[in-house]
Amino acid sequence: MTLAFRLFALVFSISIQLVQSQADITTQEIHDHIAFFTATENAGRYPGGKKNKKVVNYILDDLKKSGVPRTHRQKFKATLRVEASEKSPVVSTFNVIGVIQGTDSLLKNEYIVLGAHYDHLGSGGPSSKSELLNSVHPGADDNASGTAALLEIAEKVASVKNRLKRSVLFIAFGAEEQGLLGSNYFVENPSIPIEQIKIMINMDMVGRLNEKQQLYMGGAGTFPKGQQLMKELAKGTDLNPVVHAGSVGGSDHVSFYKKNISVVGLHTGGHPQYHTPEDTLDLINLNGEKMVCDYIFQAILTLASSDYPLYFIPQD
């Protein structure tokens, strides 16, 4: 082996290690994403207007920087929830979509969707649980935590894209708090044939892992041996998965379930700060969220890098 070849091999090895280390899911990056989403100037990530576009552009730019190709905005109209005595305004907002294509000639036509909604309540409104009027609801857990997880997991999946047989679709949904509007719009106007989506994994409030380290999930019975798989993926970790076959829940994965698509909805549990101005970054369990992100990454990699059977099984 020549000296030149050894030097090339060393540089190549270091380059690979740098790429992998940069793609690692870190508590610092989770923190920084949530800090941006919950910043006062983003006004609670309410749908519509310039502040909404600023958040959308942040997500879009981060996906692109992470190496997620075919990234784009999907524009739609959202009718906003207001008090009964008021007229509901209609605004323009967006889903943000990125695709990593699989490498298998057949399985690349099957898609795994990883999703999270990025919007929140702005300054309150009828969905607020607070008596404080016109106070910014930062929504650190709901759902800056899920959006941060989406960006971190997308970056890590992009770093191992050559291992993917199936394709992975990342979606940050808008206007979830207004009635699952973004996910409903997507399933009615999908960017790929809807029948090619084999499973949708949704993250909504994944930032408050409790002392028992319980990660809750519903819908795992909607695909073959789903409960067993989701429990097995936690082996070797400190997570305590609480896995339900049904209990599909009330977040964006419901839109996919109604289209007979397998789903798993993940969250770390409710808390008193839900839908109040007190849902803030300082209460996020950053180490816990990293554990959740690593777990979901392994789930994505397991399903995308194999021919694991994926088909819909309805639940009562």
C-alpha cells in the first residue's frame, strides 16, 4: 500500500466519521430548535402571515442542510378556530415536505412517513386552557418538541440514506391545532400516490419523558407484529414503552388511519402546562427527548432498510 493511498484512506475515514458525528442527534441541537420555535418573536406559531412563513422557512432550510432532497412547501388554506361569536378567518399556511428515496428497485416505491405538527395556539384562543388572555403560548412540548425531533431524525436518516430500501417522507404539518388541517390536506392532495404510503409515524409532545421513562404509543396493532416490534426496539435502552394496539388518538396520524394506512402515534404524556403559556423550554427533558429520537430513528431504519411486511390492520 502506497503512502498516498494510506493518506487517502485516512482522510476518507476521517471524513466519514465527521459526517456521522455531525449527523448525531444531540441535546444541544434539540434545545436550539425548540428555542427557535418557542421564541417570542414567533408568537406561538399561529397559522398564517409572515411569522408563520419564518417558521416554515426555518424547517425547510434545516431539512435541506441536513441532506434531505426533494424538499418543498405544500400550501393550503386553513379556516381558524375562534370564539363562537366571531367569524372564522381563512389564512394561507403550509406543510413542509422532504423525501429520501430508497435504493431498492421495488421497495423504493413504498414510503414510510415521519410527521410532526409545527404550529401552536399563538396567543391562545378557544383551545387554550389558560385564563390569561392574549398571552403567547410557546408550545415547547406541543409541538416544538416533535418538530425538533423531526429535524434531528431526518438529519440522521439522511446520513445513512444508502442503507434505505424503502423511501422515507418527512412532513412538518401546519394547522394541526385547528383540526388536523395540514394532515387532512396532505392525504387528500398527496405528493406521492397515497397507496404507496405503508406507515405513518407521528410525534406530538415528545419532550417531557417522565421519571419512569415511559414512551406512550397508539396504533401499533395497525401493522403486522407492531406491538412486538415497538417493544423490542426499546431493548438495550432505558425507555419504558407503553404500547397500545389501538388507541389511535387525536393527532395528525388519524388523518392517515382514516385512509387505511398503518400508524403509530408517539408522545411522552400529558401535563398541567398543556395549551397554556407555561409550556416552556425550561421544562423540556432534553436527555429524554434525545432517547426518544434515537428510538424513533431505529424504528425508521428497521422498517426502511428491510422488507419487513407492512400492510394495514384496522383496530376497533
